[in-house]
Amino acid sequence: MAESMLTDVAIRSTPRVEKARGFRLFWATVWARAYPRIVGATREMSWLFFETLLPLLSVAAYVFVYKAIGAPEDYIGFVVVGGAMTAFWLNVLWSMASQLYWDKDQGNLELYVLSPGPLTAILLGMAVGGLVMAGVRAVAILVVASLVFKVTYAVGSIPLLLLTFLLTMSALYGMGMMFASIFLASGREAWHLANLLQEPIYLVSGFYFPVKALGFWVATAASIIPLTVGLDAMRQLLFTSDPTLGFLSVEVELGILVVLTVVFISAAYFLLAKLEEIGRREGRLIERRR
Amino acid sequence: MSVTQQFRIEDGTDRYTASSSSNGRGELDVDLAIQTFDLGRIYKIRGPKRKEDPKTIVALEGVNLEIRRGELFGLLGPNGAGKTTLIKILSTLLLPTSGRALVNGLDVATQVKEIRREISMISGGETSGYGLLTVEENLWMFARFYGLESRVARQRIEEMLKIVGLWDRRRMKISDLSTGLRQKMNFIRGFISDPTIVFLDEPTLGLDVQAARDVRAFVQQWLIDHPDRTVLLTTHYMAEADEMCDRLAIIDQGRLLALDTPENLKRRLQREAIFNLQVQPLGKRPSRDEMIEAVPGVRQVTVTERDDHTDLQLILEAEEVLSNVLMHLQKRGSSLLSLEKREPTLEDVFIDLVGRRLDEDTSQRNGGDNG
């Protein structure tokens, strides 16, 4: 640039439509992107059958095993809560982590990037919508399974339980936001990555048994998955048999969840910016190939 | 030319203008919507073996353009010519590897957020949106991404759906729409955010005649209603470019070959004689001396083999050359089936400039679908 002449210049134009900026634009984008997920749940009701009944079958299998071996009664409740939480894990894996890759394939990602709405707001919208969608499924599994298997809950502190749940979800969906960029960068491998993560996490996060049973080091390593510590803390707050079956104290597990939330959301923000930069520089990642 | 001046406009953004186009008075030239200065883009494509050096493909080279506010400007070229690459750069999806581009006086490399507030893009064959949502829900979602108030968005959606005749289908899931109706919805999506510059990338690709006509009419009417807005259209349909564009640039293998109004481009060939010939099949590939191009006075020839005959398009320096061409064909054992003399079209201009027809694919030598 040779010269700089900073003067006030008005550009002539026909009347323009008012558009939000900054924070208002951010939230408009979040709610707009959450909308398809929230409203989508009411459009195809077949999910009620597939996503409630099928997890119930897994839960039932563990319940019968525990009954057969005469395990403590709380184990039945552990399995039911774990079964309900699978809804969130599946949602994060298939509807968060894989979503940008599918959006690219469909041509939506290009339009997201082109719009002034921030990409982080798009991802947050996906998370909020996904949370609502998976929440409905989780409640359905929890209610039906609790009635069928006659689970008794002993909640000491409802606010603490809610806080634990919210922190677990923040960290979990933060991880989903981070995975979204990683899966997008990994191209076709995204599908395999999702498959690779689905079943092993059921095991190491202790969806159907107390994670303490895996031993300290394995359970510690598995604590990088927010559901491991979140589920463990919620079980301690929901049933009377703990803390004997708990892995760490609830306070420590809440601390871990706070750290995971900050790390995952920061990483998601950084990776998204990096991804867009690479996309613009190399001419790939963002655009749908026609 | 890369000397630019910087200005700050009333909305607080910094804008630039080229010194040659700032009308000599050191003022921001608000009549220019798009400027490019020696713009270039090179792709590096890696093969399956990571150790191999990447293959370099020049998609754009030394492109200089000035598009005025209010213009419907066309980029005409075959697949792989660099049209889409240019649009991607101007719409901030891609960085140039050399040169500079300004959109509404904003730099595409550094003022990305500001540019995105002012532009939109519609591509042919778009499948964007979510199939579970209805037409109006999808449009509402995209409008919100641009910061439109919910009420304003709904009002504009109603107006525009009525204009394109989709109002009755507003509650239909988009997965149930035909290709033509879906592209009409995409057009509304592109225009609903009230952009000042719209990029249309092969917008009528795959549409039937009526749907293509409807979307062309929509764009033309929008420009009549908003005379200060600008449309940059890429197409490889000659008739579309001829009918719609105020000015056209012909692009091939990443370079601009000509830039003018469609009329002026065609006028370049006014002195030449242009003929369409149908002849008996020419058969085997001739030697260099036997080629029709070897006949003195023949400027360009395109040959299309059909099942039972051969089509020839000839651009001759003068009508008299035709008799020599016919004698040449006779020597090769072919004879004339029909002959038509006609006025020059944009396709003739393209053939004259490039030496081949527009529908001959060059993507293999120029970066495939990166073009």
C-alpha cells in the first residue's frame, strides 16, 4: 500500500436491511443452527422405537447378568443411568464430531463459512440442538428402564446433581466440537474414527459398571472422556451405596470436568480457526467437490 | 498495478481503491464493486505417495479485472478454465497465491468478515439445507446466519417465495422438492441477506429450460430493483452469457483472453465469414497438410463427427475462401450435404480466441474440478 488517506467517505446505496453484529449475531447463529435439531426430533418419530428400545436391550442384558450373580441392587441403577447416557455419547459422536464432515459433503459448510455468523456459533448451535435432542432420548430411556427394572434413587443434593450433569455435558459437547474439526480434517477416515470410538468408550468409561473396577490407572486414563468422571459422579449422587463404589470424590471429579470443559472448548475454537485458514490456503477442507 | 489508497468510510471499515481508478482526485471510487490486480492461484496437488513432490497446477494467472457497481458481469469459459477459482477467491473461500483482489474496496485476504457481510454465493447443483426442514424454515435459518431479525427474515421470505412462485410450497420439506424448485429456493437463500454483490457459479446447471428461464428473470429483475448491486456470473452456456451480461470476460486456462460487452465481442468477428457445414464423414485423422486449417484463409475450424456425417464450423477471412475449402474436402473424398452462413455468436468468439469449442473439456490439463 503506497498511500493512506483516512477520510470519511459515504458509499451511495439503495436502502439496506438491518443486520445484527457481534453478540447478537452470535446468538442468532446459535439458535438458528440449533433449530433443525430441535424441530427435527418431531419430524420423524421412528427414533422413539430405535433409540429408546434398542439401548434398553443392552441395559436389560446387564441387568439380568447382575441379578443372576447377585450383585448389589445399586448396580441395576448404575446400568440404567449408564444406558441413558449412551444417548449423549452417540449424539456427540455421530451428530457433533461427524457433522462438519457431512455438512461439507452436502454443501452446507461452504455456506456456513461464507456467512458472517461465526463458525464457533454454528458448532455451539449444533451442540445445543444435539443436547436437547439427546436429552429427550436419555429421559425416555431413563424413565422406561427405571419403571421396568424398579430402580430406586436416593438423591442427596439436586443442585449438585444438576451441576454435575451440566458440567459433564459442557465437557462432553466441548469434546464433540473439538472432534468436529479433527474429523473434518481427516476426510473419509472420519467414519472409521467414529466407529473406532463408539464401542471402546462404552467399555473404558464404565457405561454399564463402576469405572473403579478397571483399576486406578485405566480409570485415570479414561477420565479424559468427560462421561467417565461425569457418570461416576452422578452415580455417587444418585445411589446410597457410594462412595465405596466411586472412583474419585465428587469434588475432584467436578474439578476434572471444569478443566476438560475449558481445554476442549479452547481447542475447538483454535482448531476451527486453523481449519479455516488451511482451507483458504490450500483450497480444500471447506468446499464441496463438484 | 498494485498501488492502492486507503479510505475509512462511515461504517468504520477501511476500504481501498487502485490509484488508476480513483479518478485522479484521490477519492474512493465507489463505482467499482470488484477489482483484481495480477491475481493468481496455484494449487499443489499431492499424489497418493506422500514422498513425491506435489504437482503444481496454475488455476489463475495475472487476472486484472474491474467490475462496476450495478453490472451483471459474466465469466465465460470451459470446465477447468479458472472461473470457480476466481469466484472462490473473491468470496473469501480461497486465498490468492499472487496479486490482490478488492471486493467493495475490501481486501479478500485480510478483511474477510467485512466482505462476508456484503456478499452471497449461489452455485448450480447446490444441495444445501436440511431435508427435514421445510422451505421457509431452511431460509429462515440461513437468514439468521446473516444477522437478520427473525421478523424481518420471515417478511422477506414471504415476499421472495411469492415472487418465485414457491409460496404454496413453503411448508414442504426440502427433501421433497424437485431440482428446479430447490434451485429457486437456493436463489432466495442467496438474495435474502440483502447482499451488495452476488456470485452466481453456474447457477442454471442441470435445470430444465423453464426453471433456468425463471432464475435468469429473477436475477435480472433484482438488478432492476437494486441498480447499485452487482452480480458476477460464471457460466459455460453461451446463450445465458449473451442474454444476461452487461460485460463478459472470456477465460481459459486461468487467463483472461478478452473482456467487453457481448455485442463488441461478436463485432470482432463481423468482418470474418462464418459457415456451418454438414459434409459426408471425413473418416480417418488427416495428416497436417491435409487438415482444413492448412487451406489459406481459414482462421478456425471445429470438427464434430456424427454417426452419418461430419459437422464443420468455419471462420474464414473472406467468403471467397469457402470454394477452396470445398475443393479441399472433395480431394479428401467428402462432399457437401448442407451449408449455412450465419452471424457471429459468442461461441465463434470463443473458438476464435481459444481454438476449440467451449464444450471441449480442459479440466485434465487445468486442475479438474478446481477450475
